[in-house]
Amino acid sequence: MRLLVILFGVAAMAGAALQSDIEFAKMDGVSLKMDAWVPDGAGPFPTVVLVHGGGWQQGDKQTTFNPIFEPLSNAGFVWFTVNYRLAPKYRYPAAVDDVVSAIRYIEDHAGEFKVDPKRIAISGESAGGHIVALIGAHYGSELHIQAVVPFYPATDFDALVEGPDRNDRAYHGVMQFVGATEVNDQTRKLLSDASPVTYIHKGMPPYLIVVGTADQTVGFRQSQELCDRMKLAGAQCEIYSLKGAPHWLVRWENHPEWAGYKQKVPDWLKQQMK
């Protein structure tokens, strides 16, 4: 609530506007909503679609990823923060489908929100980082995505469930997300289908991956693997690493040495969406 009060205050001073609880789709009777920040001025403006984290099972559009709101607002972006259906009630690909629906809605209503449809990026943290990394690889061209900024994303579910990156927290989160109770051939196919590394190709949009070197939930190797494979395929990828930073953006807030992403991300996005 305090965040909304601050944002409304900034909007009133700057002539910008925060629009809350915009329904962009209804899935299985669930009303899916997003908030939109629209700068003052005629536009159209470069735009970022933001996807919250929470292990695919919790969180919402105003939590976990809110530290990025102000840097994007100050840099003159339109941004949207979206809700999606959560596991375990809704399993893969529900969350991915929901975010794709949000992007399509934004493209269809670009004029209404001063969005430049030729300059749309997606960004997410943790579970949201996985979702945007997957969408960028699998649907990036179809959705006209110009840039992708995943924060500490899960990129290779097989490695998190049966491989070198396995840990209990990641294992249980991934298994809940895909709706599996045991690892068998069917589960392995789901893990592959839901992994961003499966869809790497030359025509992907450029990625900036933001990750802490001390992330013990997903692990730095997941980001490095995706980036290495992208470069090998001829796609553009950069890792912005924060030395000693753990998982979760909100844990970085009281550490000025980890705050550089607040400048790096808007600058990089502007460069990609000239």
C-alpha cells in the first residue's frame, strides 16, 4: 500500500498515471489483472512488461519486483506489472499462457497506453524471470519482443531436478509448477518443454540476465548456461552479475553495492530499443 501511495504521489506531480487492476484476460473463470504506469507526454514510449516472482506459487503484481518500478518510471518507460495463475492449482503452461495473453493485450491496446508496439521488452524476477526467458526464446519473434531482462531465472529444469543445480527448494517448486509428483519420462518431457534452454535459436531477442553470484536457490550456473548457449547459437546475451548477492531482489535493497542494476537495466533497454 505504501508503494502505491508513493507512486500516486509521483504521478500527480509529474502528470504521469498509474492505472490499477486492468483486466487483460479471463482464464478458467479467473480474472487476470495488471497495473500500468504511463508517463506524461504524447508518446509513444518504450515499454516493459514486468512479471513477478514467488516460486510460481505466490506473489502478485505489486510484490517481489517492485524495486524496479521507480527506475523504469524515472527513465521514461511505460511499464505494466501483471498477475498470472499460480501453481499448484494451475500448472504449466498456465502462467506462461497468461503472460503471453497480457503481452497480446498490450499490443492490441498500444494507443490507449501510449505504447510503442515496436519497442516492447519483457522482464521478470525468479519465477517471473523463468517465464520471460521462456517467452523470449519460444515466442519472442511472434510477439515482436525487442529485449528480455530475466533476473536470476531458472533456465534448465532438468538440471534443477536431476542435475548439477538440484536443491530441495528448486526441486519442489519446479515439480509443483509442472504438476508432477515423480520423475519419469513424461515428467522429463514436461521439464524440457518448460525450459528456456530448449528453445534457443539465432533469432531470439537480446537478453540481459541480472543475477547474484551467491544465489543458492537457482544458482549462477543456470544463467551462465543459457547465456553461453545463446552466444553459441548466434544470439545476443549479456550477464550483469552482482558479487555476493543472493536470490530475491528485495534482499538487495539495503545494499548499495548491489543497486547498480537500477541504472544498468534502463540504460541497456534504451540501447536495445532505439
